[in-house]
Amino acid sequence: MKKLLIFILPLMLFSFLSGSIGQEALKIGVVDTQRVLVNYSKAIEVDNQLKAAEKRWKDKLNDIREEISTKQEKKEKTELFVEEAQTAKLENEIQQLQQQYQQEFNQGRDALLEKNQEWMTPIFKELQDLIIKVGKEENYDLIIDKQAVFYLNEKYDMSENLIKLINEGAKKEEDIEQTDAEIPTQQE
């Protein structure tokens, strides 16, 4: 009898609670934040700037790597014909270049990560604020990120609407900035 009560009591409680909850329809939204960001004009601009900086960094690393390779080849060719003391200078140069490469690698990686965070944090905040604004204005009970969902009925996906809204907002900001730049200043 006690085992039966332990089983039935939670079942009755769940039925009672789900009955009262089931009468109110929850308005749920799901956002694919990655898709929104990939299609957001400001995020695209930041991504392009980061990719350009990364290319410059990789080109610089490639130049150092090629210089190391050239010196190593030269050292290999000359060490057959000269004494070790004469190739020691080349070995020292190679080691210095390797240290320079490692230093450039670390500094470049850190700088890219720092800029990524510096530039993307306000964009993430802007998206978060927009999601909260839309949630309040359209009376959503719950909005979650698509990454936290295993299955999604597409009728709950609000990503396209957010892409449109966030890009419209960016366009308005750009128009305002352009208008402000066109207004002549009065000189006294």
C-alpha cells in the first residue's frame, strides 16, 4: 500500500499541476544566435576586419618561417665545407628567428583574441538586448538559444525576424551617423 501511494501521489500531483499549466498557452521562441550573427552587418564587418588582421599576422609569420628555412638550408650546405665555428653564427641567427617567430605567434594570437572579444562583446550585448526587447514586446514566455535544443519545430524559430530587425537597427544607426557627418558645423 505504501509503495502504491509513493507512485500515485507524484502522478496525481503532476496531473493536477500540468492541468492548470496546460490551460495557459506558453509562447516560446528559439533563436539561432550563430545564424543571426553570421547575417548581421556589424558582425560581418568585424569578422572581415579580424580576417584581414589574421592574414597580415600569418603573412608575417610566413616571412619569418621562410627566412628560417633559407638560413637552415644555407647552414646545411656550408657546414660540409667550413668549420663548425663559422656555422655557429648561422645557428645563432636561426635560433633568434625561431624565438622571434614564437614571440610573433603568441603576440598575434593574443591580439586577435583580445580584439575579437573587444569588438564582438557589444554586438552580443546588442543581440541580447534585442531578444529581450522582442520578448517583452511580443509577450514571449521563454526564448532560448537553438544550441540548447535537441529538436525544434520551425514555427518557434524567430531567427529570421531577428536578423531583419538587427540589420534594420544597424542601418538606422548608420543613416543617423551619416546625417550627423553631413551637417555643417557653425564657426563662431
